[in-house]
Amino acid sequence: MARDRRDYYYHQAKEDGYRSRASYKLKQINEKHKIINRGDSVVDLGAAPGGWLQVAKELSGGKVLGVDLQRITPIEGVETIMGDINADSTIKKIIKIVGEKGADVVLCDAAPNLSGNWSYDHARSIELSTSALECAKKILKPKGNFVVKVFQGDMFKDYMDKVRDNFVHVKAYSPQASRSQSAEIYVVGKKFLTAPLRKGDNFVVDIEKLGSSGDGAVLIEGFVVFVKGVEVGEKVRISITDVKPNFAFAEVAERLGKAENPENSGNPENPESPEKSE
């Protein structure tokens, strides 16, 4: 408590009426990364005591929902529920409140109870942030945004890779309001991907048409994939190299000869669904 009494953001939170100094972390994250826009629906996971909920409501003005295992003291204009973010029943409650289309933004500033054993605490932090990511994947709208607190350590890179698999833009950011001695960092994911494929996936496809740039263009479960260095009538194994919200890029991993139905090559009306390759 003595440290908090000397802390600038602790005093500022008291003066500004925020429930915790963490409110300024979200303000600074949003100023830097533009996560929450006016009118956005926002879900805050592990939201107690509610400092981020207060800021989210200020920034959005739209529907804001807080979820926590413990009861959150009411905040004007903010809905709260008690629940475990790993439970399907909690997911259903969230969707019922924010709507079937999902939320625009999912936040998580939760941290595990610290034991003093750094390796254990880091592992618990990764476990918690992974739960937040899995929950976000179930409740976010396409192109939605995600912010989660993580403790740095040897598992941090793998966690970042998981977030990169699901968002177009991913950054790690330490706001000024974080204490200098803290190992916490915030992972920011923007533009949630709902494509039926991910970077590194392999598919066997027939090149039936070329796009305007001259690249091959194929449909995978209705999703457009551009393939460089191919010709109409080829059958190739491709590897996905980059995924965007509305299309993806791939490179040729193996040339397999002529397409099985060359008479349909170049016909954009009914391309065959490509076969995924293990």
C-alpha cells in the first residue's frame, strides 16, 4: 500500500474517479493503437474491479459488458455478469447480451494470483491469456480487436504466434502507466480473422483462372486465394503465406501436372473446392 500511495497513477485514479490505476493503461493503449472506436460493443474479461469498464464506456459510448468470477459493483451504463470465460454457459450469456454478430472489441487485463515463483506465475499468465484468446475467438466480430495482458517469459513468443494466427496486425505494447519493475506487457490484435484457412496451411488446387494482376485465383471454402507463378490448367500444391480479412496469398509448394478438368480452366463460375493437403 505504501508503494501505491506514492504512485502517480494511483492518486490520479482517485482524483478522476476511476476504480484502479489500470484505467490509464487502457487509455494509453487506445491512444496508441485505436482499439476502441465510438459506438463499439466491448467485452472486458476478468473485469473486476471495473477500471477498464469505466474507460471502455467513455471511449465507446456503446454496449459494454464486464465478465468476472466475482461480482462487479455496478457502473452506470455497463452490464456485468458472473461467469468462467472457459465455460460454454458464459459464452452463451455474452452472445445473448452483445448479439449474435459478436463484439467489436474484447479486452482482458486479468492476472493470476502471484505465488512468488516466477516460472509458475508466467505459466499461469499464459494459461489465462490463452483462455482469453479462445473466448475472444468465440465472441468477436470479423475484423474485431483484442487486447490482453501477458507476463513476459519463455512462453511469450509462442503465445504471440497464436495471436498472429488469428489477427491481421499484432503488436506488443507496454503503456507508460505500467510500473517500471513490472514484467507485464499487452498484446494487441487488430482485425480478427474468420477465414477458413491459416498461414502455413497446404492445399491441392486446380488453377482455373488468373486474377487481374496475373496471379492464379482459387476459391477455398468461398475464400479467395491468390497464387503467384502459376498458369491456367495447372494442378499444384500451395502453401498459404499470408491471410487478410477478405483474401489470402499462397506460394507453390509442388507442381502436380495438369488440372483434372482442364476444360473448365478459366471458368470463374464454378471452380471446384480445393482439397486440403496434410
